[in-house]
Amino acid sequence: MRPLTESDIRSSFVNCSKGEAGRLYVPRELEQLPWSALDFLGWRDPGAPDRSCLVAERQGELVGVTLRLPSSRRGLPQRSMCSLCLTTHPGGGVSLMTARKAGAAGREGNSVGLYLCTDLACSLYLRGRKVPASGGRLEESLTLDEQIARATGRLSAFLDQLYT
């Protein structure tokens, strides 16, 4: 992923108003991120534990999405798997994150969801730059490039659903 500025990030959001995008928490250490190892930028909002944000490229343009996490975590399975990077985590390490759809459908309350690593570090797990506290990655016969292509393809499919 190419390095992004705060302005790039704030102007990319498609499922919230410009005012909401202007008030969102954006990580301050952008210049220190390992951009070459990221397929998307994702972060949790420290002031709103039920909100995360994700910014990725879709058809050559940046798409920013606000995501909601469930407020209740009762009955969590012992181990869950991320839909993007296929990393397994215990307990709350994977969350169903939902995004309000873009445009009129979103204003009507329609949303889509995806099971993601709760810390949104999927790119780093794929590349072995971050290791889950407990759990792990399945051994695969795919190359790293093929695994990255699969993950970015799944993310693109999720983003495409925001517009349908």
C-alpha cells in the first residue's frame, strides 16, 4: 500500500458523512507504519471500543469504511478464524465487523459484515511480521503472493458489497 496522509484517509470514507469522517480518530504515527507490508490500513478507535476503520484501494481509488464491532461478546467460540488472512485467534481475536453500506442503502440501515482480526493486522499476520498471542496460521501450499492475492480479493469483494 502507498503511504497515506491524514487528508487522504479522511476524504476516502464512503459510508459516513464528511462531518463524521472529520471527527474520526486517525492514527498519528502514519509516517512510521510499514506501508510496504500493508494491503490495507486498519485501526481501532481508542475512544470508541465498538468502532474500527479500514482504508483500502478499490479500482484504483481509496475507499475508507467505518466498521462496528458487536458490543456483547457472550458465548464466543474458543477459537475463530479471520476471513481475510485465515489466522486463528482465541476468544475475541476475531470479530464480526459490520459496515453501513454507501449511499441510500446505508441511510436505510443496510450493512454488510466480515469476520476480521480484531486488531486489523491481517497484512502483518500474512507476512509473519506479527504472531497471534495464541492460535496461529494454517500451513498452506500457496505462496505468500497467492495468499496476499486471496486476502485482497476477499477484501475487494467485501468493499464491492458496500455499493450494491
